Amino acid sequence: MTATPRPSGPFGFGDRVQLTGPKGKLHTITLREGGELHTHRGVLRHDALVGLPDGSVVRNSSDTEYLALRPLLRDFVMSMPRGAAIVYPKDAAQIVAQADIFPGAVVVEAGVGSGALSLWLLRAIGPQGRLVSFERREEFAEVARANAATYLGAPPANWQIVLGDLTQALPDTFRPGSVDRVVLDMLAPWECIDAVADALVPGGVVLCYVATVTQLSRVAEFIRGTGLYTEPESSETMIRGWHVDGLAVRPDHRMVAHTGFLLTARRLAPGAVPPDVRRRTVRKTAYGDDDVEVWTPGAVGDRQITDKNLRKRLRDAQRAADGARQAADARREANGTSGESA
Ligand SMILES: C[S@@+](CC[C@H](N)C(=O)[O-])C[C@H]1O[C@@H](n2cnc3c(N)ncnc32)[C@H](O)[C@@H]1O
């Protein structure tokens, strides 16, 4: 077992550190005994950082200054290797809030993709919770595992990745009515809504994260049509940064505008039919099987990654995870601790 990098406190071996040098140039390193950062501006020894408080300024061999900070989770997910597109921090925060992810919750997620959302969910459920992430592509699951190992030192014991399609694998993994929350980030979430209804506890929340209005419409109508959930609620999140400098106070020129829509609904108790659901189902728009073609990956603009590219990203992710593991082992040996991970 490897030691878990510490999220705060003085720097130690095994910790990830983001160094900001001249002209804002960023370098992210994992502190290792004997490790050095070489740039054209000189050499910075890793052990010069050990014991310093987070947020310190250090100098390299040629007196170049670097600001040293631990990367926040939002920094890490934005720079980690990706197999599939990730959930951005702005959406992850809303997912945690709108799906009501709580400490100790039993949470299901599909698919795991690159594992960005998994890291936020793990943080929100805490060590008492349980996260099971379903993924049908093994290479993506490996990228997610490697990313979690890089960030947490090792994949945590309360996280399991199940390979396979959620619709088939969910009933084999959970008893009916035993899951608190389900988060679906996939192309066709409506295909999973029946299986999710069986797994969810009455009052439990399903949250779908979809990229296009056509997906949003289809999943909303599907959920209404089941009669098993409350009326779906939909939203999107836009965060506009501001430039605040003296009298120059204005919105940033650029922003991440569209990423996706969030839709939430709650599982009704067996047999419950709220009055407003009864009224709305009468007006529901039906979709036929032939509509499925409209949601192929190409049609909805889902960028396809080549196998070669994916293999390279997997190698990057595994290399980073190996580095983090070795550094954590070294730190554990140096400290003479058992270094059980969370
Ligand atoms: C956009 S990615 C998820 C990204 C992830 N939330 C993150 O933040 O890194 C969508 C993933 O869902 C997987 N997927 C799609 N349909 C699935 C299903 N029915 N069961 C399991 N996984 C599925 C795909 O293979 C893909 O890896």
C-alpha cells in the first residue's frame, strides 16, 4: 500500500507541487528524495521544498524564484491525462449539490471516463461512503484508475470500477432499492433509466449530465414516461470570470460557455403517483426507435479518439501514477510509517 499525499500542511516527499516560475510558466512535480527539476533557468532540488509551508517561494540554482502550491482538485482534473471528455469543475460542483451527494452515501456513476467526476464524488462521500463506477471501455477505466492513483496515492478502498454496460451490470451489483444516488454521464442515459429506477432507494436522486438539447429532451421525456420519478428539473451552469485590477473591472473576454446540461429527478415510492405527474404524462411527446440514429456519437459531435492517441494517454496516465506511487513509497520508507491509504 502507498501513502496518501497530504492535501494540506508543510510539503513532504510524495506530495504534488505546482511551481509557478517567471512569466507564469507552470511545472507540476511530485516530490522525491534526490529529485530535481531541470529547466533552462537552472536546477531546483526537490528537498529544498520539503518542510516548507504550502504557498512558499523557493529559488533554484540560479536564483530564479518559483511560487510553490499544492494543485487544487480543479487544477489536477483539468491537467490530468484524458481518455474521454471530462466533467469540468463548474459542473462537478453543481452535480455534487443537485444530486445531493452526502458523506456516507452509496453512489453509482456511469461511465467513469477519465475519472474526473469520480474524484469529486469520492471527496463528497468521504471514507464512509461507497462509489461504484460502471464503464464499458476497459482502457478508459484504466486511465481513470491511474488518474485516481496519481491524485490520491492509490485508488481508495471505497471505490470500485465495474467493467460493463450499466444496464446489465447494475442489477448484478446492487440489490433493488439500495443505492442513494446515481450520476449518468454518457451518450444515451435513457437506456439506463429503468435499471436505475430498480436500484435507487425511494427518494433517491438520478442526475443526468448531457451535452446536447436533443439528449436532454429525450431523457426528460423518457423519465416522465416511466411514471417512477418526480418531474425532471433541468439546468446549465455558466461561470464568467472577472478581471479585477484597480479601476479596470470587467468580465473576462473569454469563458468556457457550453459544456453540458444537468437533469435531476427523484425516485418515487413504489405505487406513488403525484397529481402533477398524472397531468403531465398526458402531454408527453413520444419517441420511436428510429430516433435512436439521431444520437450516434458522430451526430451529436462526440469527438472520436484514435486508438493510438488513447494508448499514448493511457501511458501518460500510468507513468504519472507510477511516479506518484514510487514517491509515496519512498516517503513511507523515509518516515518509517505503515502508510495505509484512505
Ligand atoms: C464522457 S465520458 C465520462 C466522463 C467522466 N464523467 C469524467 O468526468 O471523466 C462517458 C463514458 O461513458 C461510458 N459509457 C457510455 N455508455 C455506458 C453504459 N451504458 N454503461 C457504462 N459506461 C458507459 C463511455 O465508454 C465513456 O467512457
